Amino acid sequence: MKLHQKKSYLVSQDEGHPERRKWPRFTQLLYFLFILFIFLYVIYFFFARSFYLKTDGIIEVSKQRIAATHGGKIEQFTVAQGDRFKAGDKLAVIGAARFCSPPAADTRSAQLAFTIKDEEIELSGLLKEFALLKRIQAQPARIDAGIRRALELNAPLLQNPQAENIKMLEKQNEIDIQRLRIANLNERLKLQRNVAVTVNNDPSCSAEIISAPFDGYVFSTTFSQNEVSNRGETIMTIVADNAEVNIEIYLENDLFASAQPQQTFDITLPNGESSKAVVSEIFSSAITQPERAWNNYKPVIPQLKANLVPVDKSDVELWKQYDRYSVDVKGIK
């Protein structure tokens, strides 16, 4: 076996530099920026949670429910959803809920009227008798036999002038008393007729006309014409032209100090416009519930509810355009 001796030669030439590639450096830069972004976001997140309050709110325009005082068929609807109306305009007519007998006649007034008529007839007779006595007194010699026969009971007076005068005075007194009696009966009749006679005052016995209490528009209707609504059931919801508008927000109880009255908030509306709001009132979110809620024998802690109103009154109409829309609410803790 032969071994060949190989000679090695040292190369003294420069080996050069490797090719510089751009994409690895670009990738490294992206990684660095991403990590920096995450770092800054974490700082901002904790900073914002510590110093700023951010939540969602609902714009709510004050509305009024219209309901019938008694149930019945809706005989007429004069407005529809979106229609405008003026105060006093007829909105709907609710038919009678049941049939009721008509009111009885006013028998007392009728009886008084008949009594007055009888008294007036008696007064007329007294006046005729008084006039006849005056004729007898003025012309006693010319009285014919017919008149004397008619007054034969008073014949002794014809020879006694003093007794005749007394009889005339008595007759005049009877006439005056009769006139006073008739005047008294007429006064009683007048008072009686001014008293409304109502046998059945149940409002369900007659149709109910619902009129608009203010200027505004119809927000919604829950019934249609010829449908039947129950007593107290909402048939429509209306909104006044000068209705109040606010934003409702719900917060945890530990944020009570951040929602005090007169505290200001920044509002971002659905169209991107900004507005300023101030807290008008705060109360528990469970205030409308008649009973407390429980969970496993523990009371459910309600949230804090706050109502916000616009700082600038000119924003009221802008807010009304987004009734029941969700808005972004931001404030300082």
C-alpha cells in the first residue's frame, strides 16, 4: 500500500463578506414595533382604566302613554305613527264598554212644574174674584141680578161697606201670599233643573274621546281601528314637542364618586358628532322594581343609574334624532 504525501497550500486571499439580505432586518423591525405597540397599549389600558370612565349610554326621549280609562272597541283612530297633532286634537274614540240603561226622567222637576201650574190657576181665580169685589164696591147700584146671584153668599156685604173693605183686604192678602208661593216654587224648579240627574255615572257606559294634551307627534301605536283594548292598556305612545331628552348610563357602585350631579361627560353620537353632557340625577337601577332580587339567598346588588342632559341646549334637537340609539360616554374618574 502506497501512501501519497499531499501538500497543503495556505490561501492568503480575502474570503469577503456574506451577502446582506433586507427581509430579515425588516422582519426584525416589525417584531420590535409589535412588541413596542403591545407595551404601550398595556400602559395606556391601565392608565385609561385608572383615570378615565368609558361606558355605553342610551338616548331616551320622554314619552307619554295614552290608555283608555275603560276597555272597549276602538271606534276611531284619527292619527297614525309619525303624525303630528296640536293640543286638543282628537286622537281616538273608544266605544262604550257595556250597554247601560238611559237616565230616568226628572220626575221632581216635572212635579214642581205641575204644582206651579195649579197654583197659577188658583191665583187667576183669586184675581178675578178680587176684580169682581172692586166692581161691587165701585158701582153697587148698577149690579145686575146675575152678579148678585153669583155672590149671594156675600150679599150681606152689599149693605155693609166696612165689611166689604175687610173682605177686599183679605182677598188682596190671599193674592199676595199666592204670588209668593208661586215665586218660591219657580225658584225651587230653577234650582232643581240646574242639578244634573244621573242615575248611572259609570264612564264605561258612554264612549270616550281621547284628546291630545299637548303639541307633539305619535311615536307608536299598539292597536288598530276596530280592535278591542282592555282598561288601562296602552293604545298609543306620544311625544311632546318640548319633551325632555337624556342619556341613561349604568355604572358599578364603586364608580359612585365619578357620576355625581354636575359631573361632565364627553358624548360621541352615532353619526360621529361630539357633544357635552352633565349628570342631572342619579339613583339605583332597581328603583322601578317593587321587590328586591335574590340569588342563592343573597340580594342582587343593583347598579348605579345616572341621567345625563346636554350642556348646550342647542344639542337637544340633535339628541332627539337618535332616540334609543347607543352612544359612547367618556368621563374622568
